[in-house]
Amino acid sequence: MVDPRLLKMLKDAALTALVAAALGIFIVGFRTVDVGSRAGLSFQYEFVDLAVALVIIFFGRLGLQMAAMGLRWPAIALGIVMIAAGASPMQLPSGFLHWFVALGGVLLVIRAVWPWADQAIHAAARTPTGRIVNTIGTQWLGWVLLGIAIVMPFTPFADQKTMDLGVLILTYVMLGWGLNIVVGLAGLLDLGYVAFYAVGAYAYALLSTQHGLGFWAVLPLAGMFSASFGILLGFPVLRLRGDYLAIVTLGFGEIIRLVLLNWVDFTNGPAGIGTIPGPTLFGAVFAETAPEGKQTVSEMLGIPFHGIHRLIFLYYIILLLALITNLFTQRMRRLPVGRAWEALREDETACKALGINPTNTKLTAFAVGAMFAGFAGSFFAAKQRFISPESFTFIESAIILAIVVLGGMGSQIGVVLAAVLLIGLPEWFRELGNYRMLAFGLAMVLIMVFRPRGLIGHREPSIRLHPVGSGGSG
């Protein structure tokens, strides 16, 4: 007699493959190609790719069901078979299917082994020694990441593409740390954070192109303008919580984008603002030839000109800005206002009962978070040298929020790790074309499955009433 559990698992796997087929036939099954100026567009069918992908999904789902029902060894065996199939020299229709099969097998093995490892990790973390080790490990991880970031431009693989990716990741790290103040510490769900990013970018673009101000002069002004808009957003949402707060902040972000798009006389509308000057080093510009009355960095330092010098300079600027954001956040968390943010996140009613002013607490959280977004926006405009409203859509807010949530609410190191994964993966898999977004979505799904509280879910409290291991009651 057939085991009912097996029938249930087969039915679930078949249903999953059927849903994937219905969704994937329009994404993977065919695509349009340009066959010539006269013939126009034509369909190129890739049903074999789709069929192989559905087989992988069927067996992957079957293995996940086995692991969930306690049949770990069959799930591990199925995962090993998938890894072997992906690593085999057999010819699959598309090159991406090789790594897709192997990656599915690796993830299946991890899912089967994960309960044992997860129990061991939680058991160690529940002991006082384990908590201390976790804290020290997180601190060491932070110093290691900082050391890698400092020396990366001098490594052999630091070409122009790598440096550009490093600048992009650090920009999102800074934005994630800024939003972490609002969402992770104060517990205020903000879906319009990109609005403050846009304010900082346009502040620098307009002040530099129309009034001749330099990057270092505008940088604090951009932060002040964005903080002012943060306070402006804070007043209407003082009585809102949860979903209602998210909707209002989303509307605020769209208002800013539409103003930038339609106020043509001021922002140049959809055409954007170009020829934005970049940051200078003691007045010297990063260019092969300098404008009249100025000198280039190559002439000032007496070195040959190379295009990567500007990227290295930008890299260290955003690294410095990100470190300032992190240091400022850590210091603020230990001050009364930082503890008020965390108390507001836990229970607003209890905050009022304790005499904490929720109005001032919310406004400070919005203002400080918006200020760092303004700094990042000013840097973005200086790096790109061209900005337009299309750079500040809702998807940017969603990505920044995903970095904060997937990294672990309130965790600074978690934001770094999430930014490396979510921003780096699509770039690393760019040669796969449209399939590279599979890596982005897969990373988000896996983090939520295996680490529902974020990559760094455990976070030490900002202040302790008694030291760990003192025996006193908190």
C-alpha cells in the first residue's frame, strides 16, 4: 500500500510545478526578438528550458516536503543527485540551467540539515557564554568587514567594475543604516524613504549647477534640507501607526517624485539635470584636462592620469560617510533619545505612561534618518553627474526597506550583509541576462525561510541594568 504521506507530497510538488508553469510560460517560455527592420519582432520559444526548470521545481519541492516531514536523509540524497546532475558534463538547453540545478541541490541539502544546526545554534545562544561569544563574534565580523573595505581598492581584483559595485553597495549600506533608525530602532514603517534621498540629490544638483557651490559645501546643506522634509513628514503622521503610517509615507514619496517630474521650471522635469560637477580633492578635479584656473589631481600629485582614480576617491568618500552614519547611530542609541526610540518601537502607550514625549521622539527619528538619506543623495548626484525623477521611484524605497528587514531589525552588521547580498547578487549574475533577478528573489526568499528575524536576528540591548553573569535580576 502506498504511503499517504508520499501521495500528499507528490500532489503538492505537482501543484507547485503547475503554478510555476502557468507563471513561467510568459517569462521563460518565449521571448520576442528583433529579426530585422522589415520583419519586425518574432517569438523565440524556449519550452525545453521551461520543461527542465519545472522538473527541477518538482523535485525541489518534493525534497522540501521530505525535509519538513522529518525525512531528512531522503531529502539529502535527492539534493546530492541534483548537485551531481548540475555538475555533470551533460548538455542542457541553456547554460544557466547547470548552476540552477546545482544550486537547487545545495539549498535542498542545507534545508535538510538546517534544523540540526539551528537547534545547536539556539542552544549555544541560550547560555551566558554563548551570548558573549555571539556578541564578540559580531564585533569581530564588523572589524573584518571594515578591514576588507579599506584595503579593497589596493587588491589585484579591484578593477573599474569592482570599484563601481563597491560604491553602489556602500551607498545602499548608508541608506540602510539611515532607514534603520526609523524602522529598526523607532519602529516606524517608512515606505517613502527615497523622497529624502531625492531631496539630497536635487539639492546638490541645483546648488552646484546654478550657484556654483562645491560638493563639500553642499553636503551639510543637503542633509539639513532632507532633515527638514523629514520633520515635515513627521507632523502629519504623529497619530498614525502600522499600515496607516506606511500608506502615508508611501504617498509622501510619490508626492516628491511627482513634484520633481512636473515642476519643470525648477527641476527640469523628466529631462533631469546633467553636467553636475563631481567632488574635488583640495580644489583639484579628477579629469584628464582641467578647466581654466584649476588643476587636475594627476598634476597635483604628479602621477599619470587613470580613470579609476576618481572611482577610488568616490569609494573612500562613501565609505567615510557610511562609517559616520554608523558611528552616529551607535552613539545616539546610548543616549536618552536612542532609548526613547527603542521604547517607542516596543510600546507607544507605555512610552506615554513613562513620560516620554512620542511627538518629539518620532520627529527626531524621521529627521535623523532623513538627514543621512540626504547625504547619500548628494553623493549619488555627484557620482552620477546626472539625475532624473526615474532614479527615485518606489522600488528604491522597497529595496532599502528589504535590506533593513532582511538584515535584522536594528542590526547594523545585518544591514551590511543584506546589502552585499541584495545589491551584489544581481550584479554578479549580470551575464545571465534576465535570469539574474532569480538570484535577487531567491536571496530574499531564503533569508525569510531560514532567518525569519533577519541575518543577524540577535541584537544586544543598548543598555543593561545588570552585567551579564552578575546574577542580578533585570
